[in-house]
Amino acid sequence: MSSEKSLVVRGITKSFRGLKALNEVDLTVEPGRIVGLIGPNGAGKTTLFNIISGILDPDEGSVEFGGVDLLGLKPHRICKLGLGRTFPIVKPFGQLSVLENVAVGAFNRTIRTHEAEEESWKILEFVGLDKKALAPAHSLTTPDRKRLEMARALATKPELLMLDEVMAGLNPTEKDEVIALVKKIRDAGTSVLIIEHAMRVIMGLCDRIYVIQYGCRIAEGDPETISCDPSVIEAYLGKEYGSAERR
């Protein structure tokens, strides 16, 4: 599905019992782009994803997709507007087949079982799981479960796909395969917003990167700009390393 919609996040602030998880965070994902969202553990990345996808309401700020205000909408309505996501902990329906798991996502667009299954077969071929379509989901390896999670999200036909740590727990070869798949998704017309800890992955994959720390955006730019930013170096490697880099 080709997207001409931009995601525009402005001034998002969210507190939990007095702890400010996000503080006036801005972010934009333009059509046809792969945008990275990085930061140390606890920086607020998944909280931002949860706000964008309708799981949480912010205290302040706005979220628009294609000019439509998403705040106050239920997650299933946001999904129908063309915004899909994965979750950091992969939990397939273990007793269902791989095909049936993907069909759960496809029912976002149709109520007809045969149409959902036809779409699911296409998605499974796209992500490279078609030969395991009839296997029970609990039998899949970790890398294949990650692909299944992405396939289920793709079956909702998103125009923007939000990927939350889809490469966690994978070895370098497996990560390279997922990188290729993410680029394939972008090339097929779906914009991507991705949370990822591996800097090698982010730098080689993204057109633009946002960095948040303690709930605040501390940097924004292309990979080359981000890799040289002293505040990013300090956030990931410590103040001593950052100070040494500037000397």
C-alpha cells in the first residue's frame, strides 16, 4: 500500500504518578521514509509508540496522521486509518497456524475468511514464511516469530508501520535479513518508524533519526549527523567518552 500520509507528533508530554516519561517530544515521519527512534532503556520510546497507536492518552500534545487527529481514537480505529505496529515481546497465538495468526491482522480489512486467507498467503510469501504457513506458531524459531509479528501487522495494510525492537535477540546475520525485509517494506510503499538499540542497524537503515533521553528529544538528523552528535555519544557511551570525543 503506497502512502502519501505523514505522521506528525507535536509536544507530546506524558507523566506516570509524577514521573515525566515524555516531555514535549516532536517527531515527523514523511511518506516513503524509514525513521529511527533511539535512546537508552527507559527513555520513553515505547511510551511514545503507545500514545501514537492509541493505547495511552498523552497529558499534552497532538498526533496527526494524514491530517487526521488520532488522539482519543481507539487502537482499532487508528489501525483502520493505516497505522500498524508490532510489540517488543512477541506473543503469537501458539495453537493457531502461522497462516491463521496472520489472518487475525487481515480481518482488519475484511470480514470474509477466504479474503483474509488469500491476503495472508501473499504476506507470508512477502516475508518469507509461506513454507511454514500451516505449522503451529509455537513451533517457530525466534527469528521466524519476529517475521510473523511483522506479517500480522502488514496484513492490516498499514501505510505506516511502527516496529518496536523487531531485531532484539537476533544474531548479526538474522539482523541483516530483517534489515533487508524492512527496506523491502519501504520499497513496497509503506513508511516505517522503528525503535532499535543496535546503532549499526539504525545507521545503515534510517533516512532520519530521533534520539530521546529521560523523555526529552536530545537530537534529530540524518545518520551521519547523529553519529557525530556529542549528546548522543554521551547518552549511549557515557559522559567521559563524550568528553574525550570532543577533545
